[in-house]
Amino acid sequence: MILAGSVAPIFAIITAGLLLRRFNWLTEDADQSLLKIVINLLIPALILASILGNETLRQPGNLIVPPVVGFGAATADIAFGWLVAQWSGAATRAERASFAMAAGLQNYLYYALPLIVLLYDPGTVGVLFVHNVGVDVVLWTIVVAALSATGLLNSWRGLVNSPIVALVCAVGLNLAEPHAAWLTHLLAPAGVLLTTARTLGQCATPLALLLTGAVIGDHLADLRRPSPRLVGAALLVRFGFAPVLYLALARFLPCSVELKRVLVVQGTMPSSMFTILMTRRYGGDSRIAVQVVLATTIASLAMVPLWLALARLFVPL
């Protein structure tokens, strides 16, 4: 019940975003502006608030291991998705690639972030952002390479974005703070910088979830005639293979408890909604991506609490 209660607010806000779209209070014209605010202001502010003064991220293991594990685990999920694609009904190479990317790449930020904020401490939130660097590399290399025969070199530019820049700056300042008195004063918990960052950062999660709900509302019609084979194969990847892989990593990998928490949550996530945009941009099949994303997101209402409850039996958190 506790875990279900933690997940319920996430779905409540997503539902609110869907209703806002239906009532035309949150229009498609506003999406891009709000998304830019989330990505370029609110998420960087949350990163600063989560990392500055964070003792957990002064440990080398929490700076090196998380992105490596994030890259490896996401790559394994996509590889398994590629194997399963032949049974999903995807016929062409573009369709198989779209299925593998959509089923294999988890919703590693906009869904995982609010859940980790609700369940764990700020130290774990900071490790989440470091872990996601590895997943970002997968997104802008492996995903792009699979979906398109061209544009891989240009896709690396996607790694130079506001959240990554904020992360690098925050980690650097956090490591330097104990050695510089002026930084200690600048980064005081009650100071202007961190107070502003915390205030803005608190807006990131609800606004991102509202936008998620609005996007789901735009594509609900695509689920009227879903492919049972496609949906079943996607659920196998996301809620069969992925949770087992991430639970095994969290159980047996010699790493910090913060990373174990991040891995447990990442393993329960539905497909990333960003894969819908990626398939459209790089020549994939967005119809397949939409079905996979929406089906796994709806299923996550039951599967996330279930897998989180099972994780507590196997992983000491």
C-alpha cells in the first residue's frame, strides 16, 4: 500500500495533464515552450539543488560506476528488444529497430525522477542524474544508429544540453567546495543560489508529468486497435527482462546503496516517451513506438508497485 501510494500521485498528475489537454487548457502550441522551460531551467535547477553540498557525490564510486552501469543496462535492454522484435510482428528493419528502441529504452527521467524523490533522499536523486548520463549516451548513439543510417555524428550534439552542462558544473563545484571557503559561503544551504535552485527544481517534476499526460492524451486514439503481439512483446521486454536484469545488478553489483535504489526504480520503468520523437526524427516507425510507449505506461500502474515490492525482498535498501 505504501508503494502504491507513492506511485498514485504520479498517475494523478499525469491524468491531470491528460484532462488539461482534453479541455484545451494545455494546448499543443504551449508544449514546446513549456518543454524548453523544463529542460533548460527547471531540470538544471533540480540538478544543482540535488548535487551541490551532496556528500554522496564526493565519493568516486558514485561518479564513475552509475553512468557505466546506466549505459550497459540500457544497451542490454535494447539488445533483448531487438531479439524479441521478430516475434512482435515487426516486419521491416525500420519496424524492428523502432520496436527495439521503444521497448528497450526506459523512461529514465520524467517517470523515475518523481518516484525517487518520493521514496528516497536527495543523495539518491543526485546519483540518478549521474546514472542518466550513461543512458543519454545510449540514446544519442545506439538509438540513432539503429533508427538511421545517417546523422550519427550530428546526434552527438544532443549530449551537449542544459541538464548535462548543469550536471558537470554541479559535480565540479561540489567536489571543489570543501577546498574553497568562498564556495562554502556561496553554496550555503540557506543561501540565495541553493534556495533559488530548490524553489525552481520543485516545479520540474509536476510540470514534466503534466506534459507527459498531455502527450498521452494526444495519442490515445492509437490504442483503439493495438497489435496484441506487439503489446505482448513490449511488456515482455519492459516488465519481464528489464526488472530481472536491474534487480540482479542491484543485488550483486558492489556499489553504493544510492545506486542500488536507482537501479531498482529504473528496472520498473515503462518505455521512454522520447522514443516517439526519436522514431519520427530518424526515420523509424512512430506508430510502433506510440503503441509500445502507451501500453507499457498504462501497464506500469500495476507493474511498478509490484516490482518495487518484489525488489524489497531481494535487495537491501
